[in-house]
Amino acid sequence: MYAMLLMLLVTACYTCTSLSDKYAIAEAKLSGNMFTFLMCASMSVFLAISLPFQEICFRFSWQAFAGILLVALCKILEFQMSALVLRQLSAFDLKAWLGVTLFASYFTDVCYGSPLQITKLVCIAVTAVGLVLVVRSESGKKVEYRKILLPLILYLAAKYGYGLVIKAFTPYASSTMLLLPAFLLLTVLLLPTVKIAQLRANRSGIRKVVLARIPNTVGMLGENAVISISLTSYSFIQPMILVSLFFVRLARKERCSVPNLIGSILCILGLLAFQSIR
């Protein structure tokens, strides 16, 4: 139950962030590097503010510093590869591909000591089918996968790898002490790409991008807490965001196709069934 509540919190935060960014980025007309810089810089500030309210630890060891570098690598790959992949795939298509990480994360949990349960694999498969139905109902163009195969593989590896790094390296440093130095490092590396004139010309949109990092930061802290419980639960968060966007569309009375409805229901059933199995 605790994991499920955390997942719902993270889903709500990330849904708010994605809806805010959609309009803020269009208004600010930011490049990929500028957006990544603003994300890393502002989230570094918000993570630093959150430190007094957390239990933090950091062991000065090569493992802790390796964890920071790996987190930074995962995040920069995620940000940069998603920009390349989204030239061909829709956001819905991309979340369907993230269903691959459900299986990888589950077998990783098994390697960490969780029992292998066929019923849970069935739940993951049901969720994956639901994801495919949702994105197929949204897809409106033919995708040339040969152009994005490598970026797609790297993006999926980054999403899965982030959860694995946080789980593997938290004995040496708490998740926030891995994230904060990683974001600071990326901020410094991306600083040369910043165009001051663009920042001044788009203050309103940039302010919205920065403010959207508040729920983003809360969601990331919750996401790390979910990772400490189960990598599979962490991988379920993206399908949950997809379902939440489906409900947002229903609330706006937008048209919903039958495959979209069936796919969303399958995602919900797969998730709830997985969380209910002990």
C-alpha cells in the first residue's frame, strides 16, 4: 500500500510537470541544451532546499563518486536521446517502448532476492499489451525505426539504468546525495550553451519551466523512494502517467477511441493486480 501511494504521488507530480512543460517550452522556444540546463540548475536548488528534511548519508568512497557520475550519465542520455527519438515517435509511442523496462526491472528485482512469480509476469504482460493498444490508437504516422534505433536503445537503457544505479549505490550515498551532485555537474557542463539574451527575452516561459521543477523535484524524490522498494514499481510509473493523461483528456471531453479505452483499462488492471500480489 505504501508503494502504491508513493507511485500515485509521483504520477500526479510528473503529470503536472509534463502538462506545464508542454506550454512553457513552446512559449520560451528553448533548445534541448537550454531546457536541460534550466532543469538541472533549478532542480539542484530545489534538491538543496529539501536536504534538511531528509535523512542523508555520503561515504567518501570511489563507489559514491562512481554513482554520481553514472546518475549524471543516465540523466544526460535520457534528456538528449528523448529529444532525438521524439523526432520520429510520439510521446505515447515512447512510453509504450518503456514497457520493455518493466520486464528488465522485474528480473532485476528477482536477482536482488524477490521470488519469481508467473502471476506477476502475467500482470506485466497485460500492462504492456495495454500500452501498445494506447499508443497504436494515437499513432498517426509511419515510424522509421532505423533512424532512431540507437537513440531509442540508449534512452531505454538510461531509464532502466537510473533505477538500477540508485538501487545499487544507495549503500554508499543516499539517493538525493547522488542526484544533487549529478545535477550540479550537468549544470556546469551545460553552462557554455546558455544564451543570456534568450533567457532575458523569454522570462515568462522560463519562469514557468523553473516553477514546474518544483513538482518535478517532489516526484523525483518520491520516485527514488519507490526504487528503494522495487525497481518494477519504479518502471510502472511511466504507464501510470500515460493513464493519468488519458483521464485528463476525458475530463476535457476530448475524443477517446475504443483501443485507447481498452488499453488504459488493461494498464490499470495490470498495475493493480501486480501490486495486490504478495
